[in-house]
Amino acid sequence: MLIAQFMYFPAALRTALCALLLLTVSFQVKAQSPLDKPVTISIHNQPLKQALDQLTAASGVRFTYNETVAKSKITISVNAQNQPLGEVLKKALAPYPFSYTVLDQDIMIKYDTEKPKKQAAALAGGGKYTISGTVKSKQTGETVIGATIRATDVNQGTSSNEYGFYSLTLPAGDHQLAVSAVGQKSTLVPISLNSNQQLAIAMDNNEQSIQEVTITAKAPGTRDLANPQMGVEHLSIQETKNIPVLLGERDIIKTIQLLPGIKTAGEGSGGFYVRGGAADQNLILLDEAPVYNASHMLGFFSTFNSDAIKNISIYKGDMPAQYGGRLSSVLDIKMNDGNNQKFGVSGGVGLIAARINVEGPIQKNKSSFLISARRTYADAFLAFSKDTIAKKSQLYFYDINAKANYILGDKDRLYISGYFGKDVLKASDIAGINWGNTTATLRWNHIFNSQLFSNTSLIYSNYDYKINIKQDVNEFNIYSQIRDLNFKEDLQYYAGDKNTISFGVNAIYHTIKPGEISSTGNSGILSQNLQNRYALENAAYATNTWKATDRFSLTYGLRVSAFTILGEGDYYNLDADGNIISTQHYTSGQAVKTYVNPEPRIAAAYSLNDFSSVKASYARNAQNLHLISNSNSGSPTDKWAASTNLIKPELADQVSVGYYRDLKDHQYEFTVETYYKKMQNQVDYRNGANVFTNQPIETQLLYGIGRAYGAEFLLKKKTGRLTGWISYTLSKTERKIDGINNNQWYNARQDRTHDIAIVAMYKASEKWTFSANFIYYTGDAVTYPSGKYQVDGATYYYYTNRNADRIPAYNRLDLGATRQLKKSAKFESDLTFSLYNAYGSHNAYRIYFRDNKNDPSRTEAVRTTLFTFVPSISYNFKF
């Protein structure tokens, strides 16, 4: 009946109605297609059949397939948020020889014999192309350092450099990139390569609930087993925030001392020893600027405010060729860039310090700034003292970090960063000492093309200290300084899928003021200026990482350093007893002597399988700046001295071998590294040396050789409620210097046989996180008196063998807890509790000797202890 009535409609109307009917049916059919079903799912490294079952559960769409698909060994990963099922399947199956077809409301998965042929044809016809760009955080715009970018269908990958740049050369065709990084959610990015491409990758911050444990083919933070680089540890601030610390102040220097091969210079010390090297043999960089004294409050805290820090890398001797100037290690610290998406404020208030961090966009998506400041107020408690001198005393430190960055275009970015910190210790009007660091860095990143990346830096660094002593009408001051002006040019060339070449130059102009003494009154101390020293330190380097096969990789390179000593000043020749026998004067800018040192480096890695590898390396390093110190704690008054005609560059040759293994689907990591290091031109004091002499420092020094060897073990748990690590170092460090210890080998001050650290963090709930550290190490090598004698009623001690004795072994347990108070999109806060030295171990800070009061013929040893129980609480916030 309806059809009959329809026939009476005019022809034009009938045509329009038919078209409308067909269009409606078309929309209905399209809407009903299973490929349009929206899917939200996260699948990581699952076998194909299991992955399809999970897709069915998420979408309600059934899959049909034959036995070939069901038994397939391939694994796929999917990360989709409300995306059409067809798009999800296209991404997941792109690298593999499978395709799909819609059968009514089901989807059939089948083995596609033509797909590998098409991919092979694309490879043969189109060759290879390079995809490059920058990895960033989606929430903050911060570049992500060390992100792993890997093609899931081929055994090829790379990682983002210290500025977030990456470059990866792949065969032409469709690929899927798996991207992971510490503190970020892993993501999958489909690409289709038929030309060189630029691709910026934005990653979401990882804020997983405690029930969710994600295991991927390469979990974030997993050590790169195929990378030849040895002796390196990378840490993010997220990994360190729950570790118990002294007085609630997070401290990256104290954290790295919990890693194998890195030893504290002693309780209350800001120094550290790496693989048998002295404290001055560590190069500490903050945004590429050298920091010459990294301690606050005589070593109890470091200069680095964790609120301003993004990433920490430490290289234990086997450092890449772009680093130089120290024998033992490089601690490379990168500051946050600042959030270019939104404004934010964070900070905290503790028992002795308060801090605040402000960041935000200058122009959204284009530029940002960061200002971070911290100050202690320990001196505020002195006001409650009954002692008049204490009431008028000062005891505090402060530091300020600032940074801004500007995206000038697709290929250029400019960074400006700086640090200023100062310590003030003053006992009323009687005496005082203040010291501090200032650094400034101007950096320009430029991308020439998809394979060539450049970083150009201008750097300023200054460290100085001033001592003031006043007694009655007498007053004198001591001032010392080391200042650097530094230029660096570093380039990275990604030469295809097999080679990555780095090369560059570096020039530093050093000015060192050993000491200026000014005096007033009738103290008998004469005002004088020790001669300033000037030097130009140049270097050029080139290195290549060659992926020879899927299992074998090799990094080889050469750094050539040239250290030129410049006038104005006097330089000396000495006799065997350290007496000056001749002096030669040089005018301003005149070259005194140039030391040229080639520093070859080579490292190799061989993958035994997908979860284990072995590595070996050799590296030579040269050092031309020397810290003249007889203090274990790293006093701010220690003197820096440059190489002279008498003080020669220190040299170290280190050979390392290591074994690395991922355990239990990347949940655990086990590493063991062994090393042997031979050192030349090592510096130590003569017996009875005077540190504060007004004579040239060379008159107090002797020179010789050294050796260090050992084994380092690390077992790390990276996922789940309980995370942490166990580290153990077995080592020996010795020196042999004519004129000391009867010209025989003796223990270096930093020699320790055993060093153990256990770190554990437990996420009990969304509100509570608990943590603990246990530390044990062999007591420091010291020289105890062998006897004593008296002159005019005064007791004098005499000593024989250097560093032949030891103070008692050190052990300590620290406990910590963090209570999340509030967490929302706009505000979060928490309370952090810690108990330093929880069982009150009376560890020896110093042991000295004195005559017994009742029987002066007897000698007694007196032990001093710094800390027993030290509780703390701090409040932290962010909005």
C-alpha cells in the first residue's frame, strides 16, 4: 500500500526521497561497523591471542582467527583512550604480517602473506629514512632526558639526549615506536616513513595507583644492556624523593653515595670518593657549569636544591669523551626548564630550612621561567641561647636557582640559567667565614637537520671564601677565589642506523687567587697577596658509537687536552727537600708551559640474549686542577692549585669489565662491575707540611703513583609496592710516593675495604609511603701516633707509617615516612618524617690523643661523635 502511494509522488520528489533513504541506511550501516567501536585500553607486550581477548572484553567485538594466529609468538602493545577499534588494530598490527577483515559484526584476523613482501619492497625501493624530534612532558613542556625510543618491529632504537633530542633511522614503511622514560607513562606512536620526518613526542606524567604495575618490553628506567657505556648511573628526582635524609632536606649528593663505587668522605662531609679517587677528582656540573665546592654548612648539606633539579647522571671513570678535566667521575646535574603550560608554586618548610619554587610560561608553549630559593634559619635558634656570643652569632646558608628558556623556532632553543649560593658562619664579632658559588650558563640548541644536533654554551663559574678573625684591636682577613670563563661547542651526528658520532671543542680560562691576607693592628701578621695563577685549558674530542651487529656495539673516541700555564707570576725550581733554588718571572700572558695529553676511550657491549649482556672499557683521563687539603670533611678553606712547572697533570688509566642482567620481566636489575685504575702524578703532603704557609705550595708537596681496584654489585627492584636496591663495593686504594712511608705503598685516605648500602621504599597506601636506609662501611684510614716525647713540659707525638690505622667501622639506620595530606588537580601537600641514625650508633667522627689527667705517662684516645638520634619533620606543598 505504502509503495503504491509512493508511486503517485512526483518523480523529482521520489528521487530525493530515495537518496535520503540510501544515505540514512549508509549512516546506519557505518555506525554499526565494529571498527567504529570506541576503545579505551592499555596492553603491554602481550601475546597476540591474549591481546585480542582483552580487546574483545574492552569493545564487545568478537575476533575470529585460525590456528596460525592463535599460536603466534608475536607480542603487541596498545595504549588507546577512546579511539576507534579500527585505528587501534591498524596501529597494533602495522609492523606484523597480519591483517583484518570485517565479517558482519565480527572481525577476522588472518595471516597476510603479501604484507612482508610489500614491506621488503618498500625497503628495497625506498631505503631508509630518519625520524627526529624532541621528547617532552605534555603537562609541563619540560624536555625528557634519556627517554627510550624503540621501533617494535625491528631491533633498532635510540634515546633522547640531555636536551630531549632524538634521531632514529629506520627502513621505509610502517612502524610503531614504543617510548618510555622514568616518571612518564609509556606510549606507542605509529609512523609511516617514506621520507625524513620530524616528530615531537609528548608524554604524560606517570601517576599510577599502587595496584597497577606496568611491565613493558623495556620498562622505564631500565638500564640499556646494548649501550657500551659503563660505570654510569642515572637518577631522576622522582626516584630520590622518598629516601630518608638528615633534617628533612633532600640531598642528591647523599643519595648518590648509596650507589656502588661511590663513597661518602665521612659523616658531615659534602665530599665523596669514586673508585679510589680523591674528592677533588670528581667534576661536578650544574647545567654545564663547574661547581668547585658542592657543600653547605661545612658539608652537612649539598648546594643542590632538589626542587630545581630534573636529572642526575654520574659517570665513574669511564666517562664519554665530551667530559674531561677530572680523573674519577663526572656528576652531571641538569636543572628543570620551567613549566611552559601553566603557572605553579611548590615548596616546603622543615626544622631548619624553608624553600620555594615558582615556575610558569612567559609565553605558553614558547618560553618559560623557573626560580627556586632556599634558606636555613638555624641561627634563629641561637637567639634563645643564654650565651652572649651565641646570641650575636650567625649560622645560615641560602641558594637561588633561576632559569629561562625560549623556543626561537622549530630548530632553535635558547636557555639561560644561573645559581647563587652563600654560607655564613659568624661567631659574634670575633670570627667568621663565608663561602659560596656563582654560576651562569647561556646555551643555544640548534638542529641543522634530522641527523645533526648542536649545543653551544658560554659558561661562568666562581667559587670564593673569606675568613675574618678579630681579637681586641687586631683584625685580619683571608680571601681566596677560583673563577672560570668557559666556551663549549658540542655536536651530535646520527649517521644512519649504525653510527652516532659526537665531536666538539672546549676552552676554559682559569683565574686562581690562592690567598690574599690583609691585617690591621699590631698582631705581627703582615698583609700579603699570594700570586694569582692563570691558565688556559683547551680540549677537542670525537667519539663514535657503532652498532656493529644486533648483539655487538662499540664506542671509541679520543679527547686531546692542552693545559697552558700563563703569566704573570714567579715559578720555581726546588731541591729534594723542597727548598727554592731558583726563580723565574713571567710577564702577563706569557706562556710558562703547556701540557698536552691524549685521552683515548673505548668501550664494547655484547648482548648474550634479550635480558643480559657483558661490557668492557678502557679510559684515560687527565686532571690539571688540584685541591690541596689535609681535611677529611672537605673544608671550604681547602686550596685549589693549577698544574705548574712542578705540579704535573694527574693521569689515570682505568680498565673495567661488567655483567648486566634484567630479572623477572624487568622487575629486577642486577649488575656487577670490576675495575683496575692506575694513577700517575698523585699529590700528597710532605711529613710535617704547613698547609697555610706563605711559601709556594709546591714546597710542601710530594708526587708519586697510585692504584685502585675493586668490584661493585647492585641489585635493584624497580616495580611494585616495594622498591629499592642493595649495593656492595669491595675495593682497595693505595699510593706510593717517595718520601712518604719509607717509599712503600700505603693506604690512601679514601681507602675502604667494604661499603654496603640497603635502600627500601614501601608504598603502603595512597596516603602512606615508608622508607629506610642501612649503611655500613669500613673505617677510614688514619695515621695514629706511634709514640710521644716531652719538651719543656709539652707533649709531642711522632708518627711512622702513613694511614696504617683505621677508625672503627661505621653503621647507621635511617627511617622515613611520607603522609599524603591532600592531592587534587590544583593542590597537593604532604608531611615528611625522618629519623636519622635510628638506633643511635655512636660513630666516630674524629679520634684524637691526649695525656691522661691522672697519669701523664699514659695516653688515651678520645672519640667524638656528630649525630645520634636526629628526628625531623617537613611540610611540602604544590599548587
